[in-house]
Amino acid sequence: MEYTVQKLASLAGVSARTLRYYDEIGILKPARINSSGYRIYGQREVDRLQQILFYRELGVNLETIKEIMTSPSYDSTKALQEHRVQLLEKRKQLDLLIKNVEKTISATEGRMTMSNKEKFEGFKKQMVEENEKKYGKEIREKYGEDTVNKSNAKFMDMSQKDYEMVTQLEAQMRENLAEALKIGDPSSELAQKAADLHKQWLTYYWTEYSKEAHAGLAQMYVDDERFKAYYDKEQPGTAEFLRDAILIYTGAKK
Amino acid sequence: MEYTVQKLASLAGVSARTLRYYDEIGILKPARINSSGYRIYGQREVDRLQQILFYRELGVNLETIKEIMTSPSYDSTKALQEHRVQLLEKRKQLDLLIKNVEKTISATEGRMTMSNKEKFEGFKKQMVEENEKKYGKEIREKYGEDTVNKSNAKFMDMSQKDYEMVTQLEAQMRENLAEALKIGDPSSELAQKAADLHKQWLTYYWTEYSKEAHAGLAQMYVDDERFKAYYDKEQPGTAEFLRDAILIYTGAKK
DNA sequence: ATACACCTTTACGCAACGTCAAGGTCAACA
DNA sequence: TGTTGACCTTGACGTTGCGTAAAGGTGTAT
């Protein structure tokens, strides 16, 4: 029983290219080469190919298969166990991925049909991560590793109630701020109320509050284009106004 | 806020090479190139990169991300849903893989600790597949597609009881055969009993039995090196002896 | 002036083949 | 005997998302 590449290929259900490749990487050499340079495979090669394909179907890479099959001392069970661990890890990653994709889908397609709760569950981790990526480095430099880590940790541990609270606080603050801006006086009662709400909002993220840090953050809202853009989105000048209000609120300015 | 490659890279937690690559494939071009040829990124690019990385973390490939982000008409939700289906399919495959790997491990390491039941559950599909690969083409040519397909289907549908029965039948047959071989007469009662057991065994795989097919198979046991090797493993000459016994049993020979 | 940390483009490497391309071999048929 | 047509060969590029040199220019601090 002798086979040329094509014969063996169709027998085993692989392509001729695959067999040439296996020859090339030395995992399956033909029994001999005939006078015309054709690869000729025998029964032993058929069996070896079966083994190779068996392992391949288990997702083992060719390099490992080669090791398993060439050195008989090689512990194939151990190899498979390691392989299994890799597969389990891969599945864990995949599950996480699927979960995130599903969260993203329902968040965008369901628009407002999602309850706050679901939103919170799905996104709080993501929010922390995105925040880290965007501002992590600079904030860390300014406020130190510890403060930021604690802030993140605190946020992650926030309960559903906390989340709703914090969301509402920010909304209220922005409302007050917008109203106060119309008056134009950062020392006005409304503006000071906004500053106070901002402090309350902040304490949900920071483990400890200090007037200095609060004032520093307010200044950053103006200095950093990104924060500035966020606050100035509705009305230009909001960032500066909020800063002034906070500076007065914290006593850094009168 | 302007960034060079390295700056943006460390800000976003990717490598400079990645940014150059994203430039190359046109997914993220720098805001401008300065007089020295340096890539300069602005705020808009930072935000765009965030988006890219967000999708990348969901496992979406760059080509798709590009489509999602460049054409605003592109339905990103639909893209994510398709992506989700792919991920689910991938997980299904992965689960199957893990199951097979685990079966293989326990089969080889636990040797005989596995019960027949477990063996059966784990391997009957694999057996059919391997059998297909090894002999499928030739058997199909000799006995026709239909017979083989039905045989496979029947095997796959075999119950636990059937499996035990068929396993026992083969064991009994081989025992009888070995005994009969000692006597050396294929027409002996023992040898004919073996042939009968062989027929019974065969009927578990074939949907219909005929003496001619049975005799043909017996002849193949001798002509085909692989079947021959299987039967001659314990005692050389077993394949021929079985063939002769079956030929007599089926009346093809006296 | 020199060192050193940046930046640039070009290009190979990775896994496991698919897919031409250019050219030799073999059996069959007119 | 010439010629198809179905085989076979080697060589080489493409795939995905970068990592990793290599070779050379730029910017700035000492």
C-alpha cells in the first residue's frame, strides 16, 4: 500500500499542501522519494498521520505534537494536562469577553430600557478602567498612587444605592451649576450649593477629603482640556465658574 | 495637549509600534506630522484610540473596528451581535475540545479505572470518526456509501447495553478463535462458533447481513494489511484462520 | 562636543497552512 | 508519436497584529 501526496491527502481528509508542510517541518516525512522526486508514503506514515491528526483535533500545536511523537520518553499525558489548563484559561477569557460584548450590546441597543442596576453592574468596572486609561497617569502623579487606588477600590465596592446616589448627585450639581452660571456670581448661594454638592459627590470617590485637594481638583478642571471640555460641553465657561465657586467654598479665595 | 508616539503609547498603555501599525493600516492617523517627520497626536486622536482599544478588548478585529468607526452609517450593534455569535461558536468548539482532551487524559492515565460506560460515552463518536478516516474510503468503495453510513449511524445510536454486548461479543469471539486456532481446523465446532459470534458481532454494525458480504469482509481481513495486523497481533495466522472459518460458515467454501 | 533618549522607515518573524506560478512526469488517447 | 490532462515538484507571497532589530536622523542636557 503506497500513496502519493494526493492519495494520502484524500484518504486522511487533509490537503496535499498540509502534507508537504508536515514534511517541511519534519513532523511527517514520506517513506521514500521516488526517481521523479515524488513523495511516497507507506502504511507506517498513514498511521503516524492518524496520530498527528488526532492530537491536532485536540488543538495541540504541531511543535508539541512533534515532541510527543518523536521522543517516546515524552510524557504525553502531562502535555495534554498542560494543554487542558491552557484551554480552560482560554475559555475563561472567552467567557469574560462574551459577557462584556453582551453588556455592550444591551447598553447600546436597549438605550434606556436598561435599568440603572444593570447599567451599574455591567459598567462600573469598565468605567474605572477607562478612567484609568484616560487620566490615570496624570491623576496618579498629582494625587499619588494610594489615593487613586483607594478611589477605584471604593468605587468598585459601591453598592447599587451608592451608584444611584452618586449619579443623582452629579445631575443635581450640574443643574445647580447651570442655574448659578446664569446669575454669574460664584459666591452666590446657588453656586456654593453646587460646590457643596460637588464635595459630596467627590467623597463617594475619595477615601478622604481635604479642602486643598478639592481646590486642586477644581483648578485642574480648568487646566486640563479634557475635564474642561467635559464641563464646558453645555455652556462655555462652566469649568472656570465651577473652579471659582469651589475656590470660594474651600476658602482658598474670597 | 499634543503627544508623540511614545507619549500617547504610555498614556494609553500600548506600544509605539502599535500606534505606527494603526497609522499604517489607516485606523488611527496622527493629527499632523511635524517638520522632522514625527507623528503628533491631539485630543481627538486620544479619544479615537480609546474607542479602538475598547472594541479591541471585546475581541473585535481591527478591520471591523475600522468599519465601525469610519463609516457612521455602519451598524455597530449589528457588528457586535455578529461578533457575539462568533464568540459563542468559538466557545462551543472550545468546550468540545476540552471535553475530548479530558477524555483522552483520563483514558490514558487512568488506564482501566474508567468504567465501560464512561469509555463509551466519550469515545464512540471518536471511534466512528477514526474508523472513517482510516478505512472509510476503501470500505465505502467496497460496500457503498449507504451501508457504511447506516453502519455508523447504527453504531452512534447504540445504547450502553448494546455497547457492552458488542464489546463482550468481540471478546468472546476472539477467545473462541484463539482456542480454535490451537486445534487448527476451521471447520471445527469451536471455529464455527467463532464465525457465528463474528456474524452476531457484525450485525451490530451492519444494517443488513448477507453471507456474501460476510465472506467478502473475511477475505478483506487477509488482504488488507491493517485488518490482518489487528487479528494477527496475538497469533500469526489468525486472520487466515478466521477467514477460512467464515468462508465455511457462509457456505462459500467447504 | 558628546551623550542619550527620542524619532523615522524597512523588513523579517510568528502558526499553519491557502493559493498561485513555473516547470517536470505519467498514463491515456487519437 | 504527439498531445492532452491530471498528476507531481519547489518557491514564494498572503494571512493577523504586532515584536524586534537595524540603520539612520532629531532634540536637548550637560
